[in-house]
Amino acid sequence: HLVRLGALVAPVTMDGETYKMQGNQALSTGETKEAIFYYGKAVEAGGEPKQMAVYHGNRAVAHLKLNQNTEALADLNKAIEFDSEYAKGYLNKAVALHRLGNYEAEKATLVAGLEVLPDNAKLQTALSAASLRKAPASGGAGGAAAGAGG
């Protein structure tokens, strides 16, 4: 984006929230790679810790949609680092770990989330399901990500 100021042309700097909204729009229309780009721009633009958690978390959801579980895991670790009370961060980190076959870390992540958010029903349900689940015989990609937004 460029703005003309008389004879000068200057780039318009957008804030993280604007990039996040563009990422959300792209993700909602199935433009997942475009969403990753915009969430990345939001991360670069910066923001308050809770905003940064959402930017990383949303980009992780897009990575999960493309089955890019290692990239998602990296973003989710950052999201939780920025906001230890970001429930979607723990939920989606558990999904990524499950898909990567790290079932013990999946459970440990949910336990860690419940230590911070003991009344979170989604974390409780996810831990119950993870505790009952047996490791798949073949490398399935199971697990549904908690959506982007926020």
C-alpha cells in the first residue's frame, strides 16, 4: 500500500490488528497460504502480549490446516509464551503434538493449560479424550484445531 503525499510516495504501515483481520478474511475464504502471510505480517508489526499470542495462534491454525504441524507447534509455543492464559494455544498445541505422534507431550500440554486455567471445559474435555485415546496403529493426522479469530 502506498500513499501519495504531494510529489512523495510513502508506504503505508498497517498495524498488527489490520493484518490479523486480513488473515482472518483470507482463512475464512480458504486462502490459507495468504492467511499465513498476513498473520506473519501481524507478528512483524508487533503488539501487546495478548495480541501477539493471537497472531501466533492464528498463524498456527492456518499451518494446521495445511498439515504443517512443526510450524504450527513453533507458533503455538510462542503464543503461550506471550500469554500463558491463551486456552486455544494449549488446545492447538495438543493437536499439533498429537499429529506429530508425541502423545505424552500432548497430555502434558493439556495438563499445563489446566494448571493455568483449571475451569476451562475445552481443556478438560481434550485431556479426557487424550487420556482415553490409544496411539494410532498408523500415522493418522487426527485432531481438529480450535479455530482462528480473536
